[in-house]
Amino acid sequence: MKKIGFLSFGHWSDATGSATRSASDVLLQSIDLAVAAEELGADGAYFRVHHFARQLASPFPLLAAVGARTSRIEIGTGVIDMRYENPLYMVEDAGAADLISRGRLQLGISRGSPEQVIDGWRHFGYSPAEGESDADMGRRHAEVFLQLLDGRGVARPNPRPMFPNPPGLLRLEPHAAGLRDRIWWGSASNATAIWAARQGMNLQSSTLKADESGEPFHIQQARQIRAYRAAWAEAGHARAPRVSVSRSIFAITNDLDRAYFGRDDISDHVGIIDDMRAVFGRSYAAEPDRLIEQLRADEAIAEADTLLLTVPNQLGVDYNAHVIDSILRHVAPALGWRDRTDAPAPEHRAA
């Protein structure tokens, strides 16, 4: 395991016990948690994107703010729903966020998941072309986005411009060199993972997957990752790909952990999502020694190079910093992550 980061869904509500009661709370605490995670030695701060919901929705202002407040940690999404996106405007936003962070953006995109409203992308002004599904439209938007990230000129300059132009066709600005290699595709099936490999995108395999064999989630996910890597090699890309998996993992180290998560949830769950039979990965919660044994048996974690810890953001910055710290300190080294015994003491700690 080369890298470990966190993934926040950015929920807020006024429910009793929620530390995030407004959108402002979530946005400001997301920045604070990224700063705390960097101090703890974590490798990444990732954020989910949902529209028409009390969750994080507009990623680029948040990513730019995190990039300005941090200096080392990777910042990214998991994932942006491309059915809702204007690829050209997104190139400009992504380029700006990447430059502010000095090249640390790791942008997860996908065709998205079921949303809070019916055909929400129509409210954003997008409709599938004739013969397209909404998933096809999302992949088409992604392909345009990838092409434009290369920085090639696409627009004919005005012969009488307000400001002087460089020669030739004009590209979108600001251009972030290298960002094209840091785009990830969130995949729930073997077929879309193979498509992502052919497109030269890294792979984000999340906490659910199309149930394609009836086997346990982690075995199906490991097979998906192997199929992705084989397709990548067949495509002949020059660089090595990256693969992430997401897991809900909690090390039980004190009474508060035990009160929140001290129950065994040892089985996957099966459900129907978007008319697809899907298998949802289990959560892990145990004392560190037992947790290490459980995670070593997870075949998909072994196949991936990046692990994203889904955090319960409504429990607040201090507690989530404690959750991340407990994994990095007591569990991650046994999974092959770097030794962090000499890491500086964090500023944010749970009581």
C-alpha cells in the first residue's frame, strides 16, 4: 500500500449530535480536516460530489481552498458526475485548482450515481443525444474533457483581438501541465474499468460494485482491478496506472470508538441500484491487531496502491482526525505503508 488518504461525502444536517449543521460547516471543516490529515502524514484528501443534496456539490472552490492551505497532501474528488458538467468550463476550473495546489490535484470523475432528483442533469442544461443513454452522455463529456486537458489549441483566434494572441489555434487557459495523467475514473463494473484503462485514466473502485459473479465484494473488486491493469498494458500507455479502493475502516482504540463503531459488520450487502444488482463492501471496525488480520485478507486492498478511508464527517474534525491517526499509527504500517513513528504530533486530536 503506497498511499492512504480520506474520502468525505460532506453530509450536513441539523440532527442531534451532528457537528456539521450547515453547508458552511461542511466546507470549512473539510478544509480543516485536510490540513489536519496533512499534519498527520496522510497522503490524500478526497471529496464526494452530489447534486440536489445536503452534501458537497461544487468541488473546485473547495479544492482550491484546500490547495492554498496545504503544501504536500494530494487533493481530489471521488467522483464528479460528468453528466452534469460542461467539459470546457471544467478544464478551466480544474486547471486553476491544480495550479493553486502546485500540481497536487487528483481528479476522480465518472458517469455518476443515482441522485436525489429524476434526471438532475437536465436541470443543468444537458440531455443525451439521440440514441444515447445518460451514462453514454457522461462518458462523452469525459472524453471531451480529456482531449482538452492536453492543452492543444482548439479555437480560431479573432483577427482583431482585444489582447495579442500567440500564433495558431488557442487553447483553454489556465493550462495545468501533467493534469491529464492525474484523472481517475470511478468504475462499478469490469467493462467500465477496462474502458477507463483504454482511455488512459487511473481507476477509482469504490465501496459498491456490479455483482457480476456472486462472489464476495473484495474478490470481485480484485478481479476488476486485474482486468483494468491487463487492459492498461494492452493499450500500451507509457506510464504506470494508479488504482484506489475505498473502505470504511475504524480502529477501536478508546471507549468513544467503541460507542460509535464497536459492533461487528462482517458481511457484504446486496441491493439494487439503477436497476443493477450491486454488492456493497462491508465496514471494518475492530481493535488494531484484529483489524490488520481482516484487512490483509481483503484481496482488493492488496491489489490497489491507494486506500481511501471514508470518514464520518458529521462527527467533526477532531474525531475524524483521530480516526485517520489511529489507522495511520496502528494499522497502516502492517499493510506496507511507510513507518510513521517519528511523525509530528497532530494539532487536531479527539478527546
